[in-house]
Amino acid sequence: MKDIFETLKEEHDKHRELLDTDLSNPHWIATFRKLVEEASHHMDEEEAETFAAGRKVIDEATAQKLARRFEEEKSKELKEQAIQL
């Protein structure tokens, strides 16, 4: 697995590349899509690790309640982000 600092540096470099590239450049959208894909993958990994750890200390009813709330908030945030793009 990649070191967290290596991952953050790569993400930072991609952000910088986007800022330095003209929006009309076809390379910009390709870089943006790659960054979105990598961020989504990273979030999925973090969710899996966090939820696995939570399962060890939270009862089933509370876990289901939290999972529903999380999915609602996540869906809301994703919709808001899509509108801003």
C-alpha cells in the first residue's frame, strides 16, 4: 500500500497540474477525471477501514442507523458537488 505522504503528494501534484493547465486543453479533463477516480477510490478504502473498526465497538442497531445517515449525507454531498461542477 502507498505511504499516505506519497499519496498526498501525488494528489497535490495533480491539483497543481490542473491549476496550471488551461481548461480548453484536452489534457485538463483527462487529469481531472483521473483525480476524481483516485479520490473516489481513496474514499472507498477509508470508508471500509473506518466502518470495519466501528463494527467492533458499535451494536448492530446503531451501526445500521449510522450507515443510513452516512449514505444520506454522502448522497447529498455528491449531488451538491455535481451541481457545482
